[in-house]
Amino acid sequence: MAAIGLESGSNKTKPKEKIKNNYIIKGIESYSIPFINMSKFKIIFVNYNSKLYLNKNTFINDLSNEIKKSTYGYAGFYKKKDLKKILNEYIFDFDFKGKFFSELIGPKKEISKVIIDILEKNKEYLNSKNKIAIFIFPTFSECIKKQTNGVSGFSPRKDVFHIYFNPKAKIFRTNLELSAAHEYNHAIFFENHKSRYTILENLIVEGLAINFSLKIVGKLPVFATALNLKQCREIWPKVKKILKSQKDRDYQDLFHNETKYPHWAGYSLGYLIVKDFLIGNPKISWQAIMKLTPKFIFENSNWNQTI
């Protein structure tokens, strides 16, 4: 999901660069757990100092300076300025101003175990061709803390996804599992498809991730049930008119703002469209589903016929 929860996937495909240097993560005494190597995954806790900051920009600069360019770019981005933009969206609320204390993420071993367990379970249904790097960043967003128990995620490309974790989060296991499964699904989508820019593509991509995380975790994230079936049918005639739109404003209105549509309407609608496709095609494996185009999935759901 993106800001709270928005994965834009707007990082356009570029030729792969040959970068020799490895990731350099600065250790901070006992808090230094740079990464955990696995056969297909790499968990990276991005370190930062625990101290009083006078403003959020200084913290974002300090945090982003910990990220050195590697085969993963800058934590999934080709330019550090784009990484900073996403960090700002996920770590702080839009209207945040003033001083704050950058508390450290504590239960690193527990967080790592939850992620590893869920990724191993993911592999039963979906395998990636890439070694995926999972960057763990802090978040001090009150919105994320209240709505998803202090856990959110973002996936910029096929071999990277982010997990944002509030250091004060206590009951986080389910939301961490959901985020890991959700973002992993996005990474697999980017592995099979080059773009995801229209409203229709965004609906299907989010619907795939939500239905996949339901399959893995057995529960739905709160944003998937923001609207029920009746409410989604009521807004559908309006949404159908913008399915080909690539405007960021239309995306924000449908998925995050509360001006033209209810909050998180796009996630609930995407979940129901893909759910309908899965019900009608129960024998297709997830590995095969992820290779299907969003247009094909939509056209083979009953929502294509709904007025």
C-alpha cells in the first residue's frame, strides 16, 4: 500500500546499471543489525540515531545518508531525491511540524522472524526470480499508528520493498504479515509487468496484493474492507469513467483522499474485482495469475459487465 500505504510503482524501467560497491550500512553499537541473508531475501534495518530532532527534514537527510548506492539503487530508487520523497510520505504525517524524538526500533529479531516466516510461506505460491531486499524504516506517522497498528509498506520495483515500522508498535504481527505478503506480491507483479499507471492497472494490482495476502495470512487489511460491496457498486459508474486515466490526482482521489470518493475506496474496489476473477477461475495458480495483464483480469470478471 502507499502513503498510508501507496505503492506508486512509478519508478519507470531503466537499463540495469553495473554497480560494484555493496550496501554500506553504518552500525550503531548494539543496534547494528545491518541485514539478514537468506537464499532469496535480504532484510536490511536502516540505522539511525536516537535523539531529539528539531525538524523532520534533518531526520530524512540523516536517514537517507545511510543508504549508499548499490545494485538496488537507493533502496529501490534511481535517484536519492525520490527516496527522500517516499520516506517523507511514510515516516511523517502530511501536516507534521516541530520537534520529535527518533525512538529506535526495538524488536528486530521478532520483526525479522515474522517477515522470514511469511516470505517462506509466500514461496509456496509465488517464486521470484530475484533476490529481494526488504528495507526496514521507522515511521512516526500517527495515521499509520492508528489505522494499521504502526506498520505499512511500499514497493518501488521488482527486487525491493520497504516496511515502515513504528517503534512504539506493540500488537503488530498480523499487520506486519499482511504488509510483507502484500509488498512481495507487488514485487512479483513488477517482475512480470513494466508499468502500472492507469487507474484500472492500479485497481488490479492492489486487488491482487490484497487477495494474495488474504490467502497467505488468512485475514484482510483494514483498507480492503473500507467499503462494502453495495458501496463499491454505487461508486462504480463514476469510477468506470476514469479507468484509463493516468492522472495522479485521480489516483489520489480514489485511493487516499476523501473528496470525490470515500477513503480507501480504490483498495476495496480492487479487492472485490480481483476476488470476483478468482472465484470464476479457481484452478489458475498464483504464479500464472501474476503473468496475466490487469486488462485480462478485469475483462474476465463480472465487474466488466457491471453498469
